[in-house]
Amino acid sequence: MTGPDGAHLLAISDLHVGYEANRQIVERLRPEHDDDWLLVAGDVAELTPDITWALTTLTRHFSKVIWLPGNHELWTHPQDPVQLRGERRYRHLVDEARALGVITPEDPYPVWEGPQGPVAVVPMFLLYDYTWRDGTPGARTKDEALAQAREAGIVCTDEMFLQPDPLPGRDDWCRARVAETARRLDALDPSLPTVLANHWPLHREPTQILTYPEFALWCGTEQTEDWHTRYRATEVVYGHLHIPRVIWRDGVRFTEVSLGYPREWSRRESGPAGLRRILAGPRQAARR
């Protein structure tokens, strides 16, 4: 699968279309070129009908839509008409997306043909395993870290709504997803560079500016901290933090592409962050 000359690989995440203001933004999103691809890096919405609406809307305008889940899609919300949990919910969403022609983490990785050659676009669903404990100093185990976060008044809503069935814990699900994704990445042509996309950051550095550092527990896993070099990433795309920005590590561009909640983007002088061009920056940077 290739993109013709002049087309762009675009990305956005954390659309949260349950908010009317965000829903209106999604309705207005348009490609720059008829053959643009759009990478949607999770947290489209909590309710299945809203997720389907957003993906349907985007497929009407973009040549190819690639979606991967965030934590909010995986919630079993009491208001959702689909009350599936855990793996069964995820697989249901994959089926819904595929029916719309959307590429998911369970499909073959599409190859983008840009000016600098082919790149495998890799949508991933990896979750987190509570190993990022920089914000809970002294905690030696998951339980100790969670207890410290709760004492500070920081508890992710996932603890209530994101069920890992049939596995016992979200960290168990994370380990299973990481192992399966690594198996698929290891099987890629070793000469093929990648764009790695995951809702949660692959490296803990982006969490260092969190207002509440304890929240890093729900943001990723130390198992992926070398994936940007191990799997030849030209760019890493992520969301979840609602802090749109670009940082560099080991010469690789890490791009946070979230829209976020209206209360967040309405405070920015520039307004809501829009679609971000991927593979648009230089391949190397001085910052490490």
C-alpha cells in the first residue's frame, strides 16, 4: 500500500468526541491531498456508537484511516450499549473498524511510500504495566506504587472501567500485547524503517513533565523503551498525555498528536491542535 507523490501521512489522537466541541472539530477535519492517510492514535471516545461515528466520518474524507485503541475505547462504560469486557471488547472494536475499511493493529502493516522511500506504518495496542514508577519514588512493586498514587489522590479511571478479561490484570494484558507485537515486528524486513504508533508513549521521557507525576503508572511500560532504535523508527507517534509537542531521542522524532479535552485546548492561544504531519521533520537531531 503506497501513497502517491504530494500526499501526506497525518495523525491525531484523543479526539474524545463525547464532547460536542470535539465532535464539531472531527466533522471539519479534512485532508490536504486527496490521497492523504490519517493515523488515529486512540481515545476516539468511550461509547461504541461514538467510536463508530467518528471512524465513519473520517473514512469519508481520508484515503486511508489507520486506528489503534487508547484506554477510553477499552472502557466498559455503564452507558455503552456494548457491555463486552477486555479482549472481547477490543476484538469487537477491531471488527467494527474493519467493516469500515479502517486498518487496525491486527492487520498487516501498511507501507507508506514517501519521498525518502518505503516506511512500514505500525499501529500498536500495548497498554501499560505500572513499571514507570518515577512519580512514586521508593515503590518497589506495582501494589506499593498504586498505594502511593492513591494516597496522593491520583487514580486513573481505568481502574474502574478498563477490564483485562480474560487475563487477571491490565499489566498481564500489556505483557501479552508487547510479546505478540514484538513477534510481528521481529518478522518485518530488517531493511524497512518504521513509523511506530501507540496510544501510550513508548518511552518514559514524555511523562517527565506531567503535572501529577504519579500518573506515569498508567502511561506505558519499560519493555518498549528501546523500541524506537530496536525497530528502526523514523518517527514515534503517541497520545494519551494531552500535551501535543515534539521531542527527540536517539535521533528519532517523538510526536504527541492529541486534541484533548475542550477545557485543555480552549486555554491555548493557538486553539486546538489539528492534524500533524508525520515524516515531515528531519531524520536526525542534535538533542538526545
